[in-house]
Amino acid sequence: MYVHLIRHDNAIFCHCLGSMEIECSQCQALHWIEEKVAGSVLFPIFSTCCANGKIKLPTVNQPPEPLFLLLTREDSRSYNF
Ligand SMILES: [Zn+2]
């Protein structure tokens, strides 16, 4: 949940975007619902990630072993990596 406090004229306003949990159906990037293309209400369309499927990035290969372990382990060394 993203909440941003805005201070204006000695008053504090709360701006809440909700959770960033809406998945682009094309690339599975996560968005806030307010990022959808205007008018795409029932099935939200997003243009800021993959331009609604027009941009396709190659899949990422698994990194070499020392880096892979640092990225996937949950020990203190990996945590601070
Ligand atoms: Zn996308």
C-alpha cells in the first residue's frame, strides 16, 4: 500500500494509491490501478511497461553460480548483497 503525505498551507493531506498489485496481462509487470490506460475499466491495459505487449524483452538467463546464490539465499551475506 502506497501512502504519501502532502503538506500544503500547514495542512497535511493523505494521498493513497492502494496496493501495486494489478498485473499487466502482456508482461506481468505490477501496477497501481490508476496507471491503467484511460477507458480500460473491466480489463485494465497498461502502456508504461510494455506498451500493451508491443515491446517484448528477451527472458533473463539464470546468473552464474556465485551471483545466483547471493540473489536466492536468505543468509546475512546474501541479505546485505
Ligand atoms: Zn506490460
